[in-house]
Amino acid sequence: TFDIFVSFWRGDLKDKYYSIGKVSEICNIPIKTLRYYDKINVMVPNLRQENNNYRYYSHDQMVRLFIIKRLRYLGFSLEEVKNILKEEDIKRIETIVEKKQNSIKAEIEELNKKYEEAATLKNKIHTAYEILENSNNYSVESSFKLEKQREVYVFSKTTMMQSYKNENVNLEKWIDIIESAKERNLNIQGDILVSYHTEMFGQFINRDCEVEFSIVVENNIEDVEVKKFGNFFAANAIHVGEYSDIIHTYISLKRWIEEKGLVVNGPVTERFMLSPVDIPNTKSHIVKIIIPVKPTI
């Protein structure tokens, strides 16, 4: 070792070795990281000055450090990096990198789903904010509209609820529909819908009721439980605040429908624009009542 350092300081080897500071500068790797690589035998410098423990790296080691940096950037663990550096079978290396590539692709797909779900939640909150911002001048009657429902795709489950009375939202079913959609890798793109397959106001009576829980998703007709919702005319109302008070909005909307010379023409649906699974403040919850209608014959 002494002879090597004598040659080094004479200049025989000076151009072939790099100090740890120079390596850190060229490779853009912190000195602390280089020392750690040395400690765990990922990259041990070729030369070490015994009296002060200075580290010196060869040109070949600089090249290997670039390889290590790239592999770490791709997400390989240090143990995986050590194994790749020792691997001599290029086909085996290709297989390892391909596996990592597939893993990165899966992460991208998952991140895209998270991004879409975050965008959906942001849009829901923004829409709700615009409604609540004008709540001082808001009246239930001002929200009544007759319009054609935009067609969307929904993932849904229908269940017979025993002795059902919708004074409270059934959060257990809501959580189930959301988690079931995610398990099927469906992209959630909208609100929860609850449809009551009974006569109007039947959901307010303590009786058995067929209830359909749905959530708006990206078009995926390959899933048998994904179907279309919408493309029909309906009378709509916006209910703001406590869900337990929603029956009063129903009563007012039913009168409005009759005044317009219309009759109910299908199951009533509640679209939860801002719900208990979005924010906890019940005074800010917003439900859109959707009642299919047709002219009186």
C-alpha cells in the first residue's frame, strides 16, 4: 500500500484515481452516501490512505458508480444493486430490469388512479363550494329543474334492505361499493348514487325496500356490474344540509312536478354531490334528488 501511495503522489497514478470529493462532484452523489456504500461493500474505493483514511476511486469505479446511481433511481434496493453488479449473465440482467419495468408501470397506473380520484374529489368540493357560497340567497324551490340526465357509467349493487327507513345514510353499503369498485380496478369518476326501487316516498316508510347503491366510474363495459345510468328526463332538486331533513325537499319537489303536469316515471335516485365520505360537516352535505318524469296522459 505504501508503494502505491508513493507512486500516486509522484504522479504515476494521480491521473487514474479520484478523491471522494471529486467523485461526489462528478457523479453528483453525496459524500455521506459514498461512505455508506463503502461501509456496506457496495462500492469500496481501490485506495485508502491509512494515516487519514482518505478514499480514492479508480476510473472503472466511477463508471460503476454511474451504474449504481441509475439502478437506485429505478428503484432497485442496495441488495439488488449488489447482486446485479455481480451478475455476469446478460439475459438474467435483462429479466431483472424487465421485472422492475413492469413494477414501475403498475405504480404509474396506480398513481394515475389516485390522480383521477383526487381530481374527482376536488371537483366535487369546488361544485359544492359554489352552491354553499350562494346559500344565503338559496331556496329549495330555486333549485328545481326539469332536464335530461347526462348518461354516465356506474358500478352498482342492488340489495333488499329489511325494514328500511332512510333517515340516515347507510355508510356500510357506501364503503362496500367504493371498495368493491377499487378491487375491480375501476376508475372512480363521480358521485355515489342511491336508487329506490319502490313507489315515491316508499323509502321513508319502515318497510322492506330494494335499494341500489352505485358509483360513477370510467366506461368499462367488460364488468358485468357496470351499466349506464341517465339519458332520461327528470325533475331535480338540490338539498343542502342535514340528510334527515331531505323529506321536506321531496315533498316540495313532488308538488312542483304535479304543478308542471308531470308524473313520476321510474325509481327515485339520490346523487350525493358532497357526502359523509367526502367531508364530515353535515351542514355542507349536498344531495341532488333525481325523479324520472313524463307528461300526464
